[in-house]
Amino acid sequence: MKRKLGTPKAVVATAHKLRRIVYHMLKNQTPFTAVGAEHEDERYRE
């Protein structure tokens, strides 16, 4: 994203994405569950 938009816009876009995730978690009272990097790599390949 940084390469496409530039550093300032990439930072704002990432902050906005995090805000949406936190809002969703608070609204639905969803607990945070950390997953390992292997799980994310596997999900990315699918």
C-alpha cells in the first residue's frame, strides 16, 4: 500500500483499518485471540 499511495496515506489507511477492527470487536464484545504467523501464512496461500 505504501508504494501505491505514499507513506502518509498508507499510515492513515492502516489506522483507519485498525479503528474499524477495534470498533467491531467492542460492538460485538468479541475477545481478541492472537494467531501465529504460520496460520496467517496458510490463510494467505488459500
